[in-house]
Amino acid sequence: MKKLFIMALAAILIMSACGKEKLPPQTMTFTLESNPTTGFSWQVTQSEELFEVKSEFIPAENEENLVGVGGTELIVLTPLKAGKTEVTLTYAQPWEGGMEGQQIVYGITVDNDMQVTLTDAVGYSQDAPAVTPMPEIK
């Protein structure tokens, strides 16, 4: 009887585990104008370290091979754990005494399934764009 109960319990646990499809972690991708030849780049800070941050600069097409042409910076946030955080994107010169430009702050929640919810575009500096860039979530 005890063996039958244990086998039944094991079967139920296996069936319930099979029914849940685990989703891959969602990522958030910010696409922002940037020109690193000015010394400025986008810096990312988090009030609670929930994300792995990867950044890539993509130069604008430049048929004349001009120096100092800007482009786009892609910033990809991949959740590492659940929680709530404020993510601050700051366009600044990253050295001591460097100038600071635009700043945008987002409230973000990551659930236990590593799915991301943008709770709010909390605020931005006066130099920020009129329309706060919304990240692509996939």
C-alpha cells in the first residue's frame, strides 16, 4: 500500500512538472542615439542588481568615411533574478569630472519566471528627449 501511494505521488509530480513550460528569460533592449567620439556613452545603473547588461555601439552608415559620425547604442538587459529595481540610463563621459547629459529612469519588475514588466518611466533630466524611449521587451 505504501509503495502504491509513493508511485502515485511520483506520477502526479511528474505529470504536473511536464505541464509547465518554462519560458526563457525576457530581455529588454534599449536603442539610443550615441556618439562615442565625443567621449559620451550610455551608462546603466540599477538600484537592485537584477540584470546582466550588455552594450553594443552600431555606427551610422557613412559612405564618405567621415570621422566622428555617431550611431546607435543597443543596451540589452537580461534578468538574473526576480525583484524590483530602478534602471537609470545616463549619457555621460564616464571618467571622473566628465560631463553628464541625458538621464532616463525606469521602474522595472522581474517575476519568478524571469518575465519583465516595465512599471513606469519614472523620470528624466531636462536634457532628455521629449519622448522617453521605450524598450523592446522580448
